[in-house]
Amino acid sequence: MKYKSIMLFLALVIVAGVFNACKKDQAPQTEAISEAENDKVNQLLGSFTDNFESYKSGKWLKSGDKIDYDSVLWYIDGAINFNYASGHYSFERIHKDTIFVEVPIDPDMKSLLTNVFESYNESLLRIGEKYYDITGEYKKFIMATVSDAGPLPDGKRKLRVTTLTGTGLATQSGNFPDTVSHHYDRDASFNCDDQAALGAPRVFEAKLMEHFNTTPPTGCRYYFVGASVEVVLEYQNYRINPAVPLTNYLDYKIFAAYENLYPFTFNDDVVCLEYNQWNSGIHEMQFYYDHLKALVLANKPNNKAFASSEILSPIFNSTPNRVILHEPHLSYKTKLMSCEESNPYFPTE
């Protein structure tokens, strides 16, 4: 298991002025999120948005104001989610995209607010391009995560903006029916009966988000902001019976299988997660999903909420000794609430 803390600091302080806090040398931060602190973050992000609109209309007068680089990351991340994201819906499929933007930084690692506004605007335009390319019913923007992607020439920094968008309605709740099966491969488009279906990793990703979503009060929505903690789960660390080596049948809490082991072959039972394989009486999709839910809770950092997952499906070694497996990447962020509607339309110019 590996932890990767993304350098994105959560601004949570008492604000004396409407927008004065964003001019401080360091982004304010705390661990616990109370209702009062939630409201103050909403105020900070609302003020940033108001000033951005003033800048766009030519009414912004504080052209020399600067903020530190950590605050640049936080405000762009926070404003995208505060204005456009809805983090509490359930979907059939989660779409991930990544865009990059630039921001000028001086030798003291500070940036003019006017440059921050320009980078924020560029982020919205590029996110919108990706968002409008996604096809599917019931489409909603779930979240963005902004992180540092390294230095550029001429005193600039590259920002990485990773976005999640949901499409389709969650097709089932509760346990997996006996008739449901899914291919282990993330990019599969058919199930084990040659019917159109998503691969098991994408099904797990959508169901984990549905399971850990909570319904906000009427007229409100949840959104995610601040420091993101990424947890990568490696199947070797989660053997159910330490005395049993890797086979192709429920040895680990995370799916893993060995190709060249009788009576399994790579092209039949190994690749299919289904009910009652080899008269087990177990639904493999349910088996791994239940363990994933437990692992999400076991690895949750304090004062963070489960935000999303990405489950890769790599293959190691060469035939006939291939090992196929799932590699879950879990993401935890600070979860906040806003009782203002999100904007369903990204700018196009």
C-alpha cells in the first residue's frame, strides 16, 4: 500500500474581509471540518468567484495583488468544484479526463491574482471541451482535482487538472444477482455471456461511489476540495489464507489469478467474475466488492471522505505464466456542502 499526498492545501480560517484571506502568504488550513468552517470555505470560494467575474468584466482594480503557489492550487481546485461539481449522485459509469494549464510564478513562489484568474478561466474552457465530448444520458460533473505538474520555462508552473464525470443511472443496488457476470478487464465491453456490459473494475468504481455517497439536505449538494490522499492497494498484502499460494480462486481480497494452473485457463473461468464458479456458491463480483468496501473504510484518513476510485487491470509476465489482477487506486478528499445550485454549463469561449 502506498500513500501519495498531493500538495493541495485546504483554506479554512476565519475571514476578516470578504477576499482578504486569499492574499495571505500561506493558504489557511485545518483538519476538522465544522459547519462554521464549511460556511467560511464557501464564502472564500464565492468571493474568489465574484472577483473573477469582476476581472472578466474589466472591473477588477487590485491588479498588483499576489497569493502564494499553494493558494493558487487551492483556489482553482476549490472554485471549479464549488461552482460546477455535484459529488453525491450515483452513475452507471465514471469518466476520467486530465487537462493541463500554466500559471506564472515569481521567484518567491507567488502569483498575481490576475494570472490566477486567467489560469482558472483556461481550466474551465479545457474542462468544458472534455465534458462536452462525453456522451451518455444523465451526465453530471462530479469533481476536479488540481495538482502541481512541475516547473516550466519562463518562471511558470504546470497545473494538472484531473476531472471525473458521471453518465447513466446506477443500474442496480444491493447484492449482485446470480445472473450477472463481468469480465475482469477494465476495458471490456462484453460480459461472460457475450452481452454488452462494462468490465468489472468500472462496475466496482461506480458502485463504490454509490455506496459511500450520502444524500445532502434538500436543495443542497456535496462537493470535494482540498488535499487529496491517494491509496494504492496491492493484492499481495491482502491474502485471505497466508498458507495458500496464488491460484485462481478467491485467495485474496483483491482479484488476482494465475493463468497456468489446472483446471483453469486464461481464456475461460479466470477472466470471468460470476456466480457459483466450480460450485462455490459464491458470487465473485459480490465477494470482491464486499472486500473493496471494507478496504475503503480501513484505509480512510482522518477527516477525509472517500471521493473516488480507479481500478486498473494489468497483466504481468508472459504466457503461459501470466498473472492478471486488479490494482485499486482509492482517493480521499475533504467533503463540503453548498446549498447553491452548481452551474451545469462550462464556458466555451
